[in-house]
Amino acid sequence: MYLKRIDVKIIFIFTFFAFFISVAHANAEDEKAFAIAKQNACLGCHAIDKKIVGPSFQSVQQRYKSDANAQVFLKSKIAKGGNGSWGVVPMPANTKLSDADLSLLVSWILRGAPKQN
């Protein structure tokens, strides 16, 4: 009985720290994704929660949340640019972004572009 209580406490403590680490990691990724968006002029046309020239990141998340191909499609759209998805104003290509940065940026957008503290 005593051993089971210790096991439960250890599992609880491990779970708590695993959750804390995952939240901290997600926050760090969110900060990095926001920095990528800022450094690459994405925020000149897009905001997190309102339309500027292009749609808000949260609107993009809503449109593509059920699309299994959203990650691939949006990475390509950001890298190559284009028009027609949200109106007539074309989005310029972002050819300087690495595949890793594109993946991080799109993942952030598809999570609703969590705001930075």
C-alpha cells in the first residue's frame, strides 16, 4: 500500500513537470513564430485578431482548422505568395524563410496565433 502511494505521487509529480515543460516549450515556440512573422513583414498585412490588408491569423486558423492538408498548403502559400484565397490583393512570396521557419509559422497560425505576453 505504501509503495502504491509513492508511485502515485511520483507519477503526479512527473506529469506536472511534463505539463510545465510542454507549456514552456509551446510559449517559446509561439515567441519564435511571432518573431519570424514580425521580422518578415507578415504583420504589415496580417494581425492576430483583425483584418488589415490580409486576413487575421485567427481567421486563417478558422478557415483551415478542419483541412488535413492545411500545413502543406499554407507553407506553400507563404513561400510562393499568390492571390485569390482571400480576395484580389496578392500576397508576396517569402522565399527567404527556411522550411523549419515556415513549419513553425504555419503551426502557430493554425493554433490561432497565440498572443505574446
